[in-house]
Amino acid sequence: MAVSFDLFAGFVDFAPAGSEARDILAFDADAFDDWLRDQTIDLQNWLKLADFKAGIGQVILLPDGRWILGLGRAIARARERFVLAAGFGKLPTGAYRLANELPNDLSLDMENLGCLLGGYRYGRYKNKQAQQPQLMLPQGCDADRLKTMAMAEALTRNLINTPANDMGPDALEQAAAALADHHGAHMNVVLGDALLTQNFPMIHAVGRAAEQAPRLIDMTWGNTGPQLTLVGKGVCFDTGGLDLKPASAMGLMKKDMGGAANVLGLAHMIMALNLPLRLRVLIPAVENAVAGNAFRPGDVLTARNGLTVEINNTDAEGRLVLADALALAAESPSDLTISMATLTGAARVAVGPDLAPFFAQQVADADQLMQAAAPAADPVWPLPFHTPYEKMIEPDIADLDNAPAGGFAGAITAALFLRRFAGDQTRYIHFDIYAWTASAAPGRPKGGAGQGVRAILTALPDLLDLPK
């Protein structure tokens, strides 16, 4: 298959070394007040007349050509991420150098990352692209790691932002193949009716009504170290199937492959940083479409591991395709298995769009992720695998129910459903993410978004006992 997907389009790098850069003074509001007292009366009056108080996102050009970016006060910064990016993105095109130190409560690495992330623009369908400001890499920053994170985020955003007419199962496979080729990974694809002969019946059932055939993408990389398996939901568009979504709920369904986009972004970081582990990425790539051969409410499907599933809602299809992929993952030893999916509206109700909720079988794994989240500027929050709710996913005529009635604990029952396929001995973590930024924020343009992956990357040395 010809590979044409531009993996990292929209990524804005640090300014090249030796660039002619203009100075930036980034001031905490209190530090700005102290600095202002030492300036000339004329400059003090000029800044007061401009009502510049160094609030978050405030930017002003000084008469000497330097720029001041406001960072607000500590109490305001505690409510924001990437406060340097809030002002940096407003600067004209050009190269800039941070000329002073940031407040102690801000991470130099993460603030620089925010500027890289904020420079991203999705431009596949635009003839002209606006130029973005570029920051000179300050001393003491880990350039390779920051650039790798920003490129991974660009990849994830590109995949999610691309509409379904150009990002169906075929194109998602192309993108995965391009990433595998970029890193020298191996990739295998089980396509169409071969899903039946190779025992992936639920992936086939969900995707068989679409014009583009369903498939399972299987990428492997690395020969030594602990085994990490990533499973990402790749529903490239979700109509809801015969339980058809209303138009208002279908508008963002190009992002229903956000789990796949996130695991591919995480895979890029792992491979680019050459982490000493063995990686496997599994992506069931389908479109949940409507046709005469679509699976129906009331059908009973048999999964790869032999469990039967009663279909009470064809719009709860993501857990079905993930189930077959998780069952495959459980057939081989894995030190850690992580699934990521835009799975339930219940997760959004529970924690909103900004937090990435996750379920971990082991408390120690949850603790490691929570400790990694803040340093990675990637907020996550644990929800429970509450075993007493297992009976809610056990219907009368099959082993499992894909959409239990009642409306309670929807994110938990979906996670419990997936756990049935992850294997009894597997350390398993499941992320139920939103993968979308509804309103532009510092470092986060409106559109597709990575969630949880930087926290996972930061936690991996502790999760898998890797060198730090």
C-alpha cells in the first residue's frame, strides 16, 4: 500500500541555533511590579497607560524592541497549563529568546513544550498557512525529548483532525505503516474476511457494513526489555450503526479513532526515544456504518476468547472491537497492557473534557500515573474497576451485555467489559479519553488532542522498571 500521510505536519520546531532572535521578558505579576519600579518614569507611565499588569496572556512590545509576556500570579497559574504559551502565541512571526528566569513554580521544560504545542496548526485543506513564532531552545532543556513530545502530539492531532472521508480504515493503516517505516518497526494487517478465518469476529461484525473493510493493525518494535502492549480504538467514523446517532451527536465522530491516534503518538515517543522495551501496538480499524449487512440490536456475537456478547446497542461498538484486540494481546505474555479509547459519554460527565480518566488493576500503577501527570502537564484521574458492578454487564442469554440498561456507572461498566478480555494475569490499564479540545487554550489549539500519553511516557520507567 502506498504511504502518503504526512505524519508530523503542523509541527513547529525550536528556532535554529544561531537565529537572530528578539528577547522576551516573561514576568510573574509580582516580579513585574518589582521590575517596573526600577524603570524610568516615562516607561512606567507608558506601561500603566497601556494597562499592562503582566496577567496571563498579556503581551507588550517595549520601545527598545524587547517583548514582555505576562505570567500572572501564582494563584492564577495554578488554574492553567502552559502559561508562557498563552502570550507567546500572540507574538509576530520570528525567533525569540527567553531573557530571564521563570518563576520557581513553572517547569522550564513544560513551558517550552507548551510553546511548541501551541505553534501547531492543522493546514491540510488550506492553501496558505500563517507563520508562527519560534522559541530559541533555552539552556538546560531536554531538546530531543521536548521535540519528540511535540511531534507525537502533532501526529495525534493530524490523525484526529482529518475528516473521515480522508481518514477511514485504509488511511489509518497507511498512517500506521508510515510510522512503522519511520522507526523500522514491523507491521502486519488482518484485513476484511480474513478477520473471520483468523478469529476476530467482533472486529469484523462492527466494520463489515462499511465500504472500507475492517482490519486489525498489529505493529511490533524492539527486541529486548519488558513487553508493553498498547491497544487503541480505531473507529474512524461512528454513525451509531442501526441504533443511529442524531446528527448533533455525529458531528465529531471523526474523532472516534482518538484512542488509536493517541497510542500511535505514544508509540512514536517510545520508539524515537529508543526506550529499552518491546512494544506492540494493536489497532482495530473500522467504520461503524449502516447497510443491509450491519450487525443488529439483539444479535449475539462470539468474541475471540469465546465469550458471547449480546448486542443491546450498536452504538456501543468500541468495546466490541477492543475486546478482540485485547483477547489477542492476552494470548502473549505482556508486562503491561494499556488500552485507550474515546469510549463513553459517562467519562465526560464524570470528569469533563480536560481530564483523562483511567482504570488500573493495580493501585501501584495508578499511583505512578498520578505522580507523573503534573510534571508532564498531562492531567489524569483514576476511576475504579468496581467488581460488584460486574453483574450489570451479565445479561440473561449471553456471557456479556455490550450496553447495560439503567444509565448508571457507564464508564465503569465499559471498563469492566474490557477487563474480561485482558487476561487474568495481565497488568491492565484502560484510558477513556475525549481526545478533543473544544475551545482553544494555551498550547492546545481547537481540535484533536493527545490525552494521558505524556503521563504514561513519564511513568514508564517506574511502571516497567526501566533505566531513568
